Amino acid sequence: MKYPGSSGGGPKTDDPGSGKGGRSHGDERSLVGSPRANKTTSQRHDPIEEAPALGREAARVLRLNDMGGWTKAAPELYPHQWSWDSAFIAIGLAHLDTRRAARELETLFAHQWRTGKVSHIVFNPDAPPESYFPGPDHWSCAASSPDAPPAPPYTSCLSQPPVHAIAALRIWEAARFAGEEEVSCARAFLGRIYPGLLSWHRYLMTYRDPEGSGLVTIYHPWGSGTDNSPRWDAPLEALAVGEVGPYPRYDLRHVGSPSQRPTNAEYDRYLWLVDLIKRAHRCDEATIYESHPFLIKDVLTSAILVAANEALTEISSLVGAPEDDRVLISGWMARGRRGLEGCWDRELGLCLDYDLRAEEPIRVRTVAGFAPLIAGSLSRTRLDALLRTFDSPDFCEHRGLRWPLPPSTSPEDPGFRPRSYWRGPTWPVVNWLLWWSLVRAGEVGRAERLRRTALEQLAVRGFGEYFDPFTGQLLGSDAQSWTAAVALDWLAGETLPKAGLAS
Ligand code: DGY
């Protein structure tokens, strides 16, 4: 299904300097209403009052990026189907059309690898070659792996955090409020997607955790979804980078300033790692594991997997899967939670990634450190410790913040840059994950404050990819699909009874 009325991309942003601690709130506007009205900082937005218009605008963004059975992550910057973007997109679509939401996930899973891996990108064969780098040509050799799905479309051989089972369950929950027919379609969808979800999680618990630690190993920063987070600085720094040759940076055409994207030095390392992965017997997992210089236990991915396994348990009951599956999945959850507990850093009050090559934890302060909150089922002591960090000047109570929303990297961390992608900007999808986790943890008041503040940011600034935490300026792409999608999920509570995972 293609939504009617798609047209044009959103405006690009300018980039008036990037000083740490900048205080100018810049040009604040109301997203809602037509034409877009400029509003000043003194005008307050009540996102709940504006909910219907905000919801319409979010739906418009998803229509704009709709490619039929899947959704572009953004109009120009990301012209392909990204794995975790699609999962969040399905969560938003569930409130518009549960069947279209189901199709989003099914299109992605149609290109699952034989190992169970879900690729981080399924490349759109119709996207012009100069629209994105590295594109399908760069990854085409992955298709010759005996584990790869038939191509075209080509897929990358990396993966991203496994939000998909959470999304599938969200679709089911939304269908329950949509009527009999939707319920029966959603049940059939769960039956179809369940084997793919199970084999995806099995892949992560085996190929990506041969140690049985409960923690997922990534072999490329792109696999974390948080590409240039300072989490990866030390292991990237340690690489002996070989020749990667000249390459284009098409991404820089679509943002207000290069400072919003990873640097060329970072890209040299990203591309070098891709070369090594391709040389490893055409992306053979065991060979990568043996030879690769970048091998990290990623706590954010691991925690999302625990939460996704919780959703998968529920799905397995809904589809009448054998009891053995539930035993298996609950073993994975227990292993994951134990693994995360072992990564706790008492001094920082955060959970830390572990560098398997350097054999040490990565001591940086980023939102990934809240991983145990996402995994859930915490002791009161651990929950309180995480909430203290969350509410501290290291994160939401930093005095310079435009809105009390967690920056992707703590402003107190030396790696912090307020405008650079995952080095400091606030990300609506991260706010969604933390909100959802707070609700599940019973922290309903704190969750509600976070939801309202995150919606206010979007009502004032638009459906940006990420935002400068100090000025609130929209950065990266405008009309970012997953941002619109999480807004729809936040707004659904305004019109629907509390449902599903968040209840
Ligand atoms: C990008 O191009 O920025 C993506 O995050 C890589 O997957």
C-alpha cells in the first residue's frame, strides 16, 4: 500500500557554530499548523493540546517516506531500508494501519540471512548510486556468501539492535483496539514472523555470543546503530588502518554542516572494517570472530535483545509455539541480564561496553549505560542507582540543556560534542526506549514527564533525526521516519486506552 499525498523533503538546517554550552535557542517554530508558524521561545507548547495536529504531521512524514511495502529512513539522507529504523517505524505505523506495519517488518525479514541475521540495510535497487555511500555495489560481494539471501536487493552483512519483536508485539496490541478483522490479521502476521524472530534472536545468542556471556558482540560501529559514539573511540583508535582509497561523502550533502556527521577519519576506519569483514571468507561469522580487530560486547544491543526476548515470549504464547521455545527464550533473558549485571560500573552509575580485543571495559558516559533499565526486571537498588545517574547533571539535569532530555553522550564526558550525531545530540528514539523502559519499571511519573518533554521538543522543532541538547536545534535529517513513528506511539495514549507492553 502506498499512502497518498507524498511530496518533497523537509528543509535543511543551518549550523550556526557548535560551541559546547551554547545557549541560543535559535529559531523555534511550531511544527503543527499550516503554514508553519514561527513561535518564539517564550511561547509554551502543550504537546497534548497539539496532539491531533502533531499526529497528523507525523503521519504525513511516514507517508512521505513510504515506498510501498517499506519505508525510507529519511527522504534523502537514508534512501534504503534500515533494520532498527524499520522496527521503530512499524511501532508508529501500528497506530495508522496495523497491516502496513506488519508488512514493514515482513519486507525486512524477507531478506534475512540463513544464519538468522537481519541485515542492517536492505538496499533499494531503485535508489540512484550517488544517493548513499557505501551502497549496494560496495556490499555486493556479501551476496556471494552461502548464508546470504538471494540478491538483488543486496544487503549489508552487518546487523543492528533487535527492536523487531518489540515492534511485532506492539502491532498486535494496536490491532486489539482496531477491530476483529485486524486482530485476526495480526494473529496471522505473528504466526508468520515468529520463526524469523526466533532465528534472529538465536543468531545473536550464538554466532554473536560464542562465549555464552549473554552479551552481543558487534564487529562494526554501524552494527551498534550509534555510529560515532565515543563508546567506539578507543577501539577505533587502536586500529592499524590500511588503504581505503578515495570515497564519496554523499551524506554531507544532506546536512547543514559536516560537523553533524562522523568525520573522515572515522569513515576511514568504518570502511577499513568493512573491507576486513568482506575479506573474512565473504563475511563468514566464525572467521570474523577469529580475525577481526574490532570486537565489542555492546550493552545497548544486549539489553534491547533481553527486552525483545520478553516480547518474543509473549508472541510465542500467542502463536502457540512449543513450550521448549519459551524455556529457551527465558534462558536467553536470564543470561542477558546476568551479562549486563557483570558490566555495571559503580563509580559511574552506568553499565559499560566491553572491548574483547583490549580485554577491558570502555569507560565513557553515554545513554547506552542505561542498558539495564531497558533490559528490565531490576533490583530496587540497581534501578535507584540508574535513576540517580539519569537525573544527575551528567544527563537530564545538566544546567545547559534546552529540554531535560538525556543527551546521547554526557556533557561531562570528554568525548561530548553537542552537534555531532551520537556524540551528544538528543535522539527521539532513545527517548522512546527510555520512556518505554521507565513505564515497564513502574516509574510512571518520570516516564510521563519524559514523554511530554520529548513531544514538546518535536512540536517546537519538528521530526528531526537528532537535536542539539543545548540549543534544541534540529540536526541531521528533517522528516526522519523513526522520529515521526515514536511520536505516533507517544500520542496513541491520548486517544487509545493504555495498551500492551506499556501498560
Ligand atoms: C549512516 O550512514 O549514518 C548509517 O548509520 C550507517 O548505517
